[in-house]
Amino acid sequence: MGAAVTEVEVDVLSGEVIVHRTDMLYDAGHSLNPVIDIGQAEGCFVMGQGFMTQEETIYQADGQLTTDSTWEYKPPLNNQIPSDFRIELMKDSPFPKGVKRSKAVGDPPLMLAASVHTAVREAIKASRVERGKDAVFDLPVPASVDRIQSACAVESSDLVGSI
């Protein structure tokens, strides 16, 4: 179990996202090695972030997978992960059924990366509402740059400022 909160900045013209900060609290039970568990949680979160924002599986009409090589597979780069990444393990949370009262670290931090998708959604929503657009929109996973840009629904009339 755990919880994560992520702060992002979305460029409504290009769809690019900057992940400024993520705070995560994770229950690893009685951690056997906190340094390894925190590193595992970081890696799992980044893997989940890639899944939520850019790792799209694309098939051709005949069913052939087109995103099956390093040329088409786009995991997060070091400048795309949270620039301020804080992970804390819960204290005094032994797991009686685990080895030495510990829990595995893996899937929960991966799923906590949904906080990136949610933060992107909220940023888009704020932009849309500010410009008088409907607050309801579709943003499927992965929230790729083109999907984000499309969801922002920026029109040329939005670019004209009043003096």
C-alpha cells in the first residue's frame, strides 16, 4: 500500500509535460534494506510513469506489432522523471506474514504512477476551464504528447490576448 502526489507543468501548445515533484509514502513492512526498497520504488514508479504517459502499444491493421523495437519503444528519459522525487517508507509497519516482517516492493509503486496521469489531467482541466471550455474531456492512457495537446483544445482564438 502507498500513496503518491505529483506536481506537473503542461505546455498546452505542444503537449509536453514537466514532472516537477513526486512525494510517495510506501508501506514496505519492516524493510530489510531501506536503500534497496527506496531504489526499487523509484524504478517501479518511473516504469509506471512511462506506461501512463508514453509507452503506447501500436498494432497495424493485420495485427503486427509496430512498437516492438528500441526505435519505437520510448521509456522515460532522465529529464522526464520527477526533478524532486521524495520517497518515504512507512515506519512501524511490520508485516507478520512476510520474511522477517517485510513486504515486497514492486507493483504498488508502479501503480502509484497514476498520480502523473491524474496531475496532467488536472492541469489540462484547469487550462480548459480558464479558457471557457468544457471541464469534461477524454485522456486515455498513455497520455502521450499528441493526446495531451489534443485534450487541451487550444484554438487560435485562445492565443489572442486583450490589452
